[in-house]
Amino acid sequence: MSADPLLTARLLHLLAEAPEGMALARVCKRLDVRMSVLLRTLAWLGDAELAGQAGPGWVRVERAGERELAVLTAAGRAAAQTLHAEVGHD
């Protein structure tokens, strides 16, 4: 199993526009996904080891007071730029 490629691309693009991170609830609304789907995707894209493999470390979840934020890492920002270039956007 792995993260859905389309959702991954949409998530990386969304977080690239939010350098300070974005509340998980807001990410769910913007991507029109349930929290369980988002959390599973964040787990696959983070640096945790799942199914015997470490993730790419593209995102992390941080606590800011009462809120949890999804934040793009430097590696995630590079992946977002590469993906953006590959799909033909300028």
C-alpha cells in the first residue's frame, strides 16, 4: 500500500502554498477528504516507518496550541516543485 498519487500531488501543492503549515481540518475541507484519509496519507508521506519502509519525509504534523498543522518539509517542497514541473505548469 501507499498514498494515492493524485491526493499526494494535491496535498503537496496545497501545503506548498502555506509555508507556516495548515490546520488538518482546513486541509480536509480544501481537499474534500475525510480526516481518516488525510491522516493515513500524512503517515505515508511522513518519515515514519510503515510496512518496513521509511516514508519520504515530505510532511510532518506539528501541534500549535489546540490545533494540529500539516507542514511541508524541505524535501516535500522539492518534491512539490518537481511534481509541478512534471505536469507542465510554469
